[in-house]
Amino acid sequence: MGPLKQAIEKNITGRAAGLIAMADQIHGYKEISYQEYRSAKLIETYLEQNGFQVETGVGGLPTAFRAVYEQGEKGPSIGLLCEYDALAGLGHGCAHHLQAPAILGAACAVKECLKDFPYRLVVYGTPGEETSGGKITMVKNGCFQDIDVALMVHGGDHTQVDVKSMALVTAHVAFNGVAAHAAIAPDKGRSALDAMILMFNGIEFLREHIKEDSRIHYTVDEVPGHQNSVPSLAKASMDIRSYNSLYLDGLVDWVKDIVKGAALMTGTTYDISWDDRFESKVPARYLNQLVMANAEWLKAPAMAPAREKTGSTDFGNVTFSVPGTCLRLAFVDPGTPSHTVEWVEQGVGERAHTAMLMGAKAIGMTVCDLIAEPEKLQQVQDEFRQNKAAMAKA
């Protein structure tokens, strides 16, 4: 693999100027979720010019795309995903502007350097990560079913990968009671506020009996009225999280029972609506090792152990169905938090450009590992099946 990896590295170095220019251009666009029209067009054009067949507006999202290059028949299908949305009011404070250039560099280098094996490269443009999670919608609409593995890159304060992410579902609960004068005729009223308080108490008692890596947190959204009136309406929102999507299913059922019980105890009625659900990542430790070995070979900066646990991400909805990993490349000082002005300002500097190019090279090399040595892809897939089966027993 030495000569092939050297060829990947040389190819990406040769196209570095164009990739850097693209990163800086997307950084300047700073288009927010689902408004990334210029960024998507820029990326799509580059792929078309490099021999990929591009389909726009996939997965029901106008700024999403799917680009395919296929060599031979019956080879593995490698998914390469990128985000390009900025943060409202801030800009690219999460380094999404570096993702597409890195992924495109990897995809084009593999296409030009890896000639002796059948394979398919599928590049997915995935908008809206910073808000509702565009990949969730794309999964619902049939995207990512055509890939055997999913690879991403991301900026960071260390060079590392993740092991687990949190499944998340948000519930919006509205209790409806009967208004009455609290002094003269309280017996005529049915308090929606009492129901909400009982629901919160039920959640607190539930906390004692859930796994330590699960979370439930809530807030009051609305309780209109006056203290001298029995409240007829109370609204609240709850986030229910777990590092295991299958375990989350049971928590959701338990929370539903608590809401129903609170309504029964107070003689009120209720409505629940649910936001789109973020799934948990199925751990892919061997795939993580492959990616990190290539990053180490490139002497990537600030190498660090894998983050065992992270928050919620729509990439989890992809990696709950196919093995996947996201390589984070250091371009800011350790400890510098994302979603900050520091990330925005340093996103167009030399360190950011170097991290982007290293990400392209590491991902390109990992793609070659998976295609040229099929036993490695088989091990990735076997581990994925084993880890998902283990989640069902946890």
C-alpha cells in the first residue's frame, strides 16, 4: 500500500490550491442550514468537472446532492459525506467549510490513482446539520442505502475519532384542563399545571432507574393565566437521550406512560408531538483504527485517543445503519470550543488549510485500504453487525 498511498498524497497535494480556494469560498458564503445553494453548486460543479455523475436535490432537500463514480462491476460502495452549512449569526464556527474540499480531494484522488479494482464512490452532500439534521430527512427518503461504509471529516482541536454518539428524541407535551376560579370554585377546575408538575415529578423518579449513560431533561414552554385561576393549558418540552437507540425505545415508552398517568391523576387531557429522532452511532472501532493509522502516517497534529462519548448528531442516523466514522483534524489550539469566533477566524488560516488537506489524504488512503484489501472492509462490516447485536442485549 505504500506506493498507492504516496500516489494519493501526491494527487491531493497537486490539487491543493483549488481545494483551499473552495474552502475559503464556502467560508465566505456562510450559508445557514438549507440555504446552502451557492456552496452546493460550487461542490457539485467540481465533482462534475472531475467525472462524477451528480444528482441534485436528493432526499427531499434542495441543497443535498449525490455524486457517483463507478469503476468496474460488483465492487464495494464507499460513501463519502460532507456538510457545508454555517451557524446563523456567526458563520463557519464548526468548520463545515473544510469538509467538502477534503472529501472531494479524497474522492478525486482515489478515482485517478486506484485503477486495478472494481468499486463505486458515492459522495453525499448533506445540508442542515446545525439545525434539524438534514441526514435524518435524507435517511427517511432512502439515501445512504447504496453504500457499504460512510466516511466523513471534521475540524477539531485534536486529531481523533469518536466511538459513540447519543440518540435523541424531543417530546413536546401539552396538557389541557378546565379553567376555574381558584378561590370560589376550584372544584370545577382541572389544572393543566398540576399535570405538568406531576409529569416532571414522574421523570425525576424515573431517573433513579435508567442507565447511567442516558439523560432526560425538560423545560416549561408555556403556562398562561393568573395565580387566581386554575390553569387550563400547560406546555413543556423534554429531551430523551441514550447512547443506545434500542434502549431509548424503552425510555420513550416509559415517558409516555408518565405523561398519561399525570393526565389521569388530574382529570386532564394531553397531546404529544415528537421532533425527528437522532439515532446513536454503532461503534466502529476497527474502522476508527484504519483512519487514525493513516492520520498518524501523515503526521497529523495533536493526535489524541478516540472520544468514547459525544453528543447527538445526524451522522448517527447514517452510522446506525452502516458502519461509519468521522475523522476530526486539529486546526485550533487544544481546548478551543467550537461554535465560537475563534473557530470562524482560524477557519481560513494555514492550519485550517493543512488540516483540510490532511483529512483529504487520510480519507483517500482509508478508501484505498477498504477497496484494495477487501478483508479489511469485511472486518469492518463483521464488527458492525456484532456491535449492533450487542446493543439489542444491553
